[in-house]
Amino acid sequence: MALGIIEPKTDEHPPGTEFLVDTATTSVGHEFEHSHFKHAKGRKGTTIVLVPQPSDDPNDPLLWPTWKREIAFAFLFFNCIIFAAAPGPMIAPATVALAMQLHVAVKSVAQLSGYQLLVVGALGPFVSVLGQKYGKRPQFLFAALFGVIGTGICIAAFDQPTHSKSYNMLLAGRLVQGLGTTAFESLSVAAIGDMFFLHERGTRTALLVLTLACLSSFVAIIAGTTFQHLGAKTLFVILLPIQIFGLLGVVLFMPESQFKRMEVTPTGIASSEDVDVKDKAGGERVTQISTNGATRTKKRGFVQELRPLTGVTYNEEGVFKLLGEIFVHFLNPAVLWVMLVSAVLVSFFVGTAYTLAQIFSPPPYHLTVSQNGFFFTGALIGGILGISAGPICDFVARLFARRNRGVYEPEFRIPVCVLAVIMFAVGWFTFMWAVGQKKREMVYLCSFCYGAVCFATSVASTSGGLYILDAFKAHSTQIFILQMMIKNFLFYAFSTFINDWMAKEGPSHMCKVFGIVTLCGFTTCVPMYIFGKVNRVWVHRNWRKYIGEK
């Protein structure tokens, strides 16, 4: 039982268990075990075993030059902001004002975002299947192109002769923008796993979580002020050239990151207990890396990488089987856990955003549209601080791996959730008390509390995302798609009732319910940590038995 994790009663290797760190305390058998694997130098002279092991193919994304990988990630991060994070909350601070401008009900303006979220969620499984079969690049190209087209339609909507035509065209533009959101929201984290080694993923994953979960706060601040001074059309006029730049970035600097990899990973052990076992016969447990034919592969040039398709089918399974496999993941307890600590908690954060203007516009707060936008400053700061979740997760994982004699378990990502629990408790319950005082000066404390919730959301989402990426790498794209789909459906569901519920029960009651449900949900982290390794073996065995090797 390594550091509280129950070992499965099987000789089968648990997926995700890897050699990560060479330490001075490891045995000779341990050093011999992974002496043929490729390493990297960590901090303070620590030697890190590369996971996954790179191939000898010059087209392997893990072997791209550092500048190439970093530029690809930079545009991935940038496009997550402008295509996934920006369109949704752009009109949120001015819902009432836009309803007056278009002569429609406030609910109709809310549906401009609601239906967009439905499109994003419904497209998720199809994007997953296409990404698995034909790669991520065509999905990103499609998303960026239609994101630009959707924004152009939204601009044209404000030049229509009647209000009804303006609204209908604006709705159409928002739906097309939804086509541009799905791929960046659901495939980006998996793309990090394609281009970066396990020990390099933490900070980058945290940045994407910040983008997808919390940068809506920054968008709301900018959008509120822009709408008040320049009008709704200007919001989309400003966004359009930025999105065109992002589209060019995808075309030129985001080559296909998917790669048909022969798994060669330092996984010759089932647990840390095996580290001290040395094969006296001399080498039967050493994993050999075959490079026959790999060095003859010709490196693709820059022009070849501009092609939308590589011509490679990355998955030979049928479309309907791949679609069905997505929903089979609901039988995986780890997936249900990550839905709870990530998708559900993010929906609480976003659901609360639907009510903020409703809470703080009336007395005693009297906030204007612009001031309602600036309320999100707390969430913006919390989200920026949430970037630290990635390095914290990496630090904790390396620390636990060293104490586990160099053996890394994905469950080492979970303990950082303790920090999320503390900040969620501070955020929700202090918010509950502050808003119950009904004093104008409490608005600053409420903004701080909302920022604490945003920070905690980033920590929990980063922890859950890294766990899935490490424990179920082969299924990570499907699981992230499923998470994205459920999250967006929850966003839409909250938009249909939360305003009426909050008006009836009061904001204090809403915060109390969210806080209690959140803390109860985090109790599942304990069994997930203890039984996670057993679950990984069980899922892998049953997947292989009933669906096929993966």
C-alpha cells in the first residue's frame, strides 16, 4: 500500500503508473530497470524519466523543437480565449440593455447564449470522433474558420432594417460561433498530452483551465465597459480581427499533434514494492526500444504540415462504435468523480454569474452595467492566481513520487484538492454571510468571495484534468469531450431556472446550497485516492475485455 493507495491484486500493470524520478535511494535493480529509457534533467540535478517515451520518428510531436511546441501551445492558449472563452460572456453584463435595444424580452437575450451552449455541448461527441480518426488539426481549423464567420454574422445583424431581423441574425451568428467553440474547449487539454511530457503538463493545463473556466470574468469586465460607451456592435467588430489572427495562427503554427505511437513507457512495474526486485538472470525485465524502420521516416517539411489532413487514419474503429465509447465512460467511477469536482463545480460558478446583475443592480447596491462588469475583478484575480494550481500539482506529484521510490501514481494529483476545499468553503460561506447583510460596502467582500470560488474552481479543475490525462491517456479526448458536453448542458440548465430560484429563496440560500453540495462532493476525493489504482486496473481490464485493446 503505497502512500495510502491500495494495490490491485494482480500482476497486470496499472495504466498510468510510471517511473518518473530517479532518486539516490533507489536500488540497483531500479536503476537497471529503466536505464535504457530516455531521461531529462529536472531541477536540482534530478533525473526525470520521460513519460511517454518519445519515438525515433522525426515527426513525433514530442521531438519537435522547443520553440515549435511553445508556439503551437501559445496559439492553442490564445485561441481558447478568443474562440471558447470570449463569445459566451460578451453580452452577459448588458443583457437588459441589449433586450431594450432589440425590443425583445430579457429571456430572449439570455437564449442567445443558452442556445450557443447547447450547440457546443451537442457537437462534442462528433468532434471527439473526428479528432480520434483524422486528427486534431482539421477540427481546430474548422472551429477557427466558423468562429470568424459567426462573428461576421453577428456584426451584420446590427445593420438589419428591423429589430426582429436583427435578433434572428444575431441568434444565427451566435449559433455559428458555437461551432467555433467546441474543438478548442474539448480538444485543447488532450493536445497538451500530445506535445508535452508528463512532467511538463501541469502549468500548461492550468493555463487552459484558467482560460476555459475563469477568463470569462475578464471578458465580462471589458464587454460591460465597451457596451456602455461604444455599443453592442463594436464588441463583435473588435473581436473579428483578433479571431482572424487566431485563424492564421492555426493555419501556420499548429500542425497535427496526433501521433500513432507505439507505447514505450517505463512501466515494467506494478507498484513501488517492485522497485527493489532485481532480476538475477540479468535483464529479462528491461524494456527494449525497437527503432527498426523509424529512422527511415522522412521528416515533413513546413509546407507539408500546412495540409489540413495528414492522410493518416489514427483510429481504425467505426464511427458509431467510437460514438458509443464516449458514453461508456459514464461507467468509469473516475469519470463520474471528475465530472463532480470539475464540470458541476464550474457550473455553480457560471450559474452564479447569471444572477450577479440581478443581485447587485437593485438597492442597496445600485450597481450600473459597467460596475456589474467590474464586479468580476475578484474572479479575474482568482483565476490568474489559479495558474499556480499547475505547478502545485506538479510539485506534489514529484514529492509523492520521490517518497514512493521514484514511482509515480496519477492519484498523486488528488491531494491538492485540499486547497480547493478550503477556498471553496471561504468563498461560498463568506459570500452567503456578506450578501445577507444587505449593505452596499459588502459588494467588495462579495467580489473577493467570488474570486475565491474562481481560484478553487481552477485548482479542482486542474487536478481533475491532470488526473484524467495521466490515468486514462488513451481515453482522455473522449473523457474531456464528455466533460465539456455535460458542463455546457448544465450551463444551459442553470440559465432556465436559477434567476427565478434565486429571486424566490434569496442569494444567501443559493450560496449555502452551492457551498454544502461542493464540500459534500469533495468527500469523494478520499475513496478516489485510495481505490484509484484498483479502479484503473478494473477499467482497463473490462475495456479490453468488452470493447477491445486501447
